[in-house]
Amino acid sequence: MGCIKKGKVSRAAAVAALSLSLTCCGSTAVSEKEGYLEKEAATAGKNIEDGEGAAAVSETPEAGKEASGSSEEVVITDSCISERPVRDIPVFGAEDKDKVRDYLAGLPNRNLTYEEAEERGLIWRIWLNRDEDKKYREKFDRQWLEFYQLVTRKDLKWNAEEGEAYHDLAVGKAIVILNYTMEGDPIYDYLSCINGEYYYYSDSSRDMYGNGNYDGSYKDIRMVHEKDSEGNEYTSFYLVKNNKLTEKEIKELIDSDEGYDVEDMTEVYSFDYLFGND
């Protein structure tokens, strides 16, 4: 992979994205336990709109599963495209690259509604700033924060030297981030954390101007506060290979004329507001 100058390519390209609607290809009905989505959104903290507060997470990954009230999902589809439920996203590592590729290939190759993305457990990066998109942006931001707060907890980090997790609590978690190109092509990004090791797989094979697929392993997720060309502050999250990089050093890489290599650092999510203090 090459370098990205100033790290703003995906943000700038997507900010003018088209408003998307469901195609007539087919429909999918998912039967789930009532109230599940509301419980999921509530666990990620408060004051998401103004960027204050921190997301709450369960003490152990097992506790989160119990709270979900998991029940068997039934999917009925007459779609012309093969689809699958993604509420329980499987956790794969770098050695499972082919499994990740096949898993993402089975996700819908069509325009999902916000409601469908929410039902499937996808985290949708919303670039539009219309009022009607606001409530969905907040919901998807909460899903991201739930993941971020869990996998960056110090007591859940994997101790490579000792060969064990701190406090005997290991974590295995995965998410799928959905965004659309200006032409309406879906791009699925898969991110897993297994005992403090991050694996990222970006599938842009459906993008008519995309480069296919990219995958890489990283050591940490870093929250970075940035400003756009108009001086508006926002928060981005970067995967980094060198976990000793400071926020200042990351910003210098982003703003440098040479840019940065996505094998060393890559943006995975961003808020259009300033969140928290790192």
C-alpha cells in the first residue's frame, strides 16, 4: 500500500456522499429479542452529541454477552443477493484472512437503510450532516465507542511477555464498519481485537474505483483530535503499528508532505465533533 497525504482522503471524498435508499432487489426480515437495540445503545455512555463523557463497558466480555439476551436469529429473505445476519460478528485474526474475506463477501451488495444496518449490528460511518441523519449518527457512534472503550481497557490488554492477560481477562471482539462511496458502492471494514492485537481488513472490491482488499495487523488504537480546513475540531481514531507514538507525532505524520503509510497507521473511524480527552 502507498502513503496517504494528510490522512484526509476518505473523509474528504465521503463528505459529499449521496443520500441512499433501499433498492428493489429484495427484502430481509430479522427476528430478534425486543428491545435489544435500545439496550445496546444505552451501554455506551452519555452525552455523545456534545462529545462529553466516556462509554461504559461491562467488567468482562462474558457480562456483555449475558446482557445482550442473545436469542436465535431467524432470517427470511427473498433477496436476489445472498445475505446473512451479522449481529454476532465472528472474531478472526490475521491467520484467518481468507475467512474474513469470505465473510465480508457474503454481506449485502446493495444500499442498506439505517435501520437495516442497525439491525445487523453494523457500524455505519455517516458523512452527511442532515438533521434526519443525526440520530443515526449518534447510535453508530455509540456502537464504535462501546468497542473502543472495551478493547482499550488496560486491564484487558494482553501481556505478551508473560503470556497471559492482565487480571486473567482476555478479550476477543470484532466489528464491521460500513460506508458508501459517492457512487453508492458499499465498503466494509472488518476490525478485530484478540488479546490486545488488532487485525484490520478493508474490502473495497465492490467499489468501481477501489483497490480490492487491504489487510494489516496493528498494536493499538489511538484517539487523535484534528481540525478541518475551516478550523472545525473533530476526533479520529487511528490504528498504529508503533504503540509508542504520541498524539503529537501522529499529527505530524498526518500533516507531513510525505503523508503516512497505511501499513504503519490507518484511520478507522471519526466523529464530526471533538470527543473526550486523551
